[in-house]
Amino acid sequence: MEEDGKIPHSKLYIFLNFFTITASIVIIYIVFVNNDSANAQKSYEAPKSLEFAIIVFRHGSRSPVLTFPTDTSQWPEGRLALTSKGKSQMLKRGQTLRERYGNFFNYTFRQEDFLIRTTNSSRTRMSLEILLSGMFPADLYRPGNWQPVDILTDNFDKHLIIVKPELCPKYGSEQVAAFQFDTYLENDRDFISFLFRKTGLLVGDPLDMLVIWDVLNCSEEDGSPLPDWATKNVTNKLTNEIEKIMSLFVASTPRATTFVEGPLIQYFSDWLTQKLSGNATEKILMHSGHDFTLMSLLSAVGFKNIPIIPPASVLIFEVHKAHKSHEVKLMFYNSTVQYENSEVETLVEPIHLDMPKCSGKCTLENFQALLKEYEIDERAWQERCHEQ
Ligand SMILES: *[C@@H]1O[C@H](CO)[C@@H](O)[C@H](O)[C@H]1NC(C)=O
Ligand SMILES: *[C@@H]1O[C@H](CO)[C@@H](O)[C@H](O)[C@H]1NC(C)=O
Ligand SMILES: *[C@@H]1O[C@H](CO)[C@@H](O)[C@H](O)[C@H]1NC(C)=O
Ligand SMILES: *[C@@H]1O[C@H](CO)[C@@H](O)[C@H](O)[C@H]1NC(C)=O
Ligand SMILES: *[C@@H]1O[C@H](CO)[C@@H](O)[C@H](O)[C@H]1NC(C)=O
Ligand SMILES: *[C@@H]1O[C@H](CO)[C@@H](O)[C@H](O)[C@H]1NC(C)=O
């Protein structure tokens, strides 16, 4: 049957059949699998299980708080003001949040979906406004159209007591005890007197060190030159010290965390309770705050070595549907580092942080139970601040 090198019918049939099946698989792949992948979740998008979220962020890069006698840095915006870099950071973070949560809020601002709050300072209010303009861009097809978004200012976030302990005297005196700064000065006399010689600032307490570091850090962040004496060795040492100092400010004891962010934590927890009872319509609660805000929250969920929080970092408590309950996931957009390594800045995935006090699968019940330790309302907070 195989004379003339002809392919027998049966073999031809198998070959054609093979071809048809292969072609069909390819077609099926193109029609279904490909189509599916077009609709599939991108890794940076929030999963469909998301039910609601609390988004807390630090304002963008700013100019320094204070100055020291030899400081020559120039800040055209004035003190404690959002810089141009800070403004563009916030716009990008807003765009990033739109990429992650757009599906969740249907790419539209509906009043009932959002509860948006900020501390009462111009850098947090402005950061929030810019971020929102990235999240809810104007409709390009209707020139002049823009999306106004309602913002509430409040005083739940008590970060100010760190730099103004007179606002909460008890916190101030407990911090002095926690620091033992005199011993610290003794132990590192050389470095402290070096700082004094170079800056002209008599370093008498941790806040003085913070003032020096802040000027250098803001300058570096802004791309401005540092003074000659501020070598890498010096700034690295100073940054290490400041990391310890800032950690002590917010987390020397659970009481310290409660003083700094207890009322905010109570507010968050109340909102979660309202959500569970079906009394809150909002899908997203936002709070525009400070480095100390994020550090305190990290302390509350059990982190011990709390890093310095760079400008425009974002911390998110995502509440997901889970079997018969809800699961809380802590997500973090870690500063510029993470963005600068990304091809497309706005498509960055947040880092998932495992909460030491609610490790693994963290149910909402367990999460709320851990917050209890820090919750305090305004009246009790005032009383505790003025206890003898
Ligand atoms: C999402 O928005 C689109 C356009 O604004 C609207 O047609 C659609 O009904 C919305 N979907 C939901 C689930 O609200
Ligand atoms: C915000 O601060 C301004 C002064 O800077 C003050 O007049 C205003 O009452 C404050 N608002 C709140 C809600 O504390
Ligand atoms: C500024 O702070 C960041 C941490 O937020 C740190 O990595 C950097 O080294 C600091 N630079 C200076 C000059 O203090
Ligand atoms: C920086 O620190 C390293 C290690 O402590 C030291 O070897 C080096 O000499 C220092 N450099 C300067 C310029 O002080
Ligand atoms: C929810 O609203 C209902 C009706 O207004 C009220 O009875 C209930 O106490 C509320 N629940 C919470 C947790 O506030
Ligand atoms: C953020 O990134 C920096 C640099 O990679 C790292 O040192 C720091 O620990 C990170 N922070 C957190 C909370 O992951």
C-alpha cells in the first residue's frame, strides 16, 4: 500500500485530525484563555475579595521644620511646606491608588463611598488634595471639568505632642524618663560636640538632634547640596540615631503609642464596627497624616524596629471577604525606593506586611481585639494627658 511514497489514507486522516485538533486548541486558547487574561486581575489591582479599606499616608516631601545657626539651605516655599517634589509624589501616589482600587470604587467618586480626613496642617491638606486629583482625574473630554472631593479636618491624630509636649504634659514627662538622654549624651560625647561645633546648635535633647537631621534630610530629599561636614559617615550615623529616637517617640511603651495615636485608632476601630453592623456606607476611609502616624500604627500592630517613614509612603488596612469572616491584610507602599525601581511608576504593587500581633491569617475580630489596647476617646485622652 505504501508504494510511490504516498501517504496512506488512514495516516493522512490522522495527520489532518491532529491538525484540526491543534488548530481548535489554538482557537480555543485565543477565544477563551486570551480573553480571560485580558479581564484577569493585574498583580497591582486589589483582589475581588476586597470589602473595605483604611488608607493612611504621609504627606509628600517638605521643607524643614526649623533651622540651626550655620544652616544656609534655601526654602523658597517657607518652613514646613510641601515642595515641588512632594507635590509630584502625591499626584503619582493618587494615580497608583487609582490603579489598585479603581475596580473597587468603579473609577468614580461617589460621596457615599468615601470618608476622607486629614490632620489640620497645610502640608497634609494639600497632599491629600493632590493625591485625590490623581485618584479622580478631571474628564479630559469636558475641558474645565473637575472632580471636587469632600475633605474633613480633625484632631484625632495627636502627632503634634511629640514636638509640642506641652499639649500633653504627661506624655512629655514619660518620654523624658524613657529617653534617659543625659546618659545618651555621656555615651556619645564626641559626636554630640561635633554636631554642636558644626551647627552652632547646643544639643540638649532628642528634638535638637531631630532639627539637625531634618534640615539635612530635607535637603537631600530635595536634591540640594549638604554642608561639607555632613559626609555619608555623619548622615548615616545621625540617621541611625534618629531612627532609634523616632521609635522611642511613638513606641517606647504602649502608653506612648496610645498618647500619639490612640484617638485615631479608636476612630478607625469605631468605623470598622459601623461597617460590620452595616451602618457605614463608605468603602474607603482615608487619613492624610505624618511619619509619626504611620510609625504609631506599625507599633500598634506589633512591629518593634520601626523604620523612618519616607514622605508619601502609604499604609493600607485592607479588609477581605474570608470564609464566614473577614481577613485584614496590611499593605505598604514603601516610599520612593519602591517607585524608583519600577518601570511604570503607577503600576507598583504594595508590599504585604505580616502583622506581628496578628500573624498569618488575621481575622477582623483578632485585629479589632489588638487595637483595643490603644483605643482612647478624646475626653479620656485629655484626662490622661493632664494626670498628676
Ligand atoms: C460603574 O460606572 C459606570 C460608568 O460610570 C456605570 O455605568 C456602572 O453602572 C457603574 N457600575 C457600578 C457597579 O456601580
Ligand atoms: C485648624 O487650624 C486652624 C488654624 O491653623 C484653626 O483656626 C482651625 O480651627 C483648626 N481646625 C480644626 C478642625 O481643628
Ligand atoms: C534621610 O532619611 C532616609 C530615610 O527616610 C534615609 O534613608 C537617608 O539616608 C536620610 N538621609 C540623610 C541625609 O539624612
Ligand atoms: C567613615 O567610617 C569608616 C568606618 O567607620 C571609616 O573607616 C572611614 O575612615 C570614615 N570616613 C571618614 C571620611 O570619616
Ligand atoms: C446601627 O444602626 C442602628 C439603627 O440606627 C442602631 O440601632 C445600632 O445601634 C447601630 N449600630 C452601631 C454599632 O452603631
Ligand atoms: C522600605 O524600604 C527600605 C529600603 O528598601 C527598607 O530599608 C525599609 O525597611 C522598608 N520599610 C518597610 C516597612 O518595609
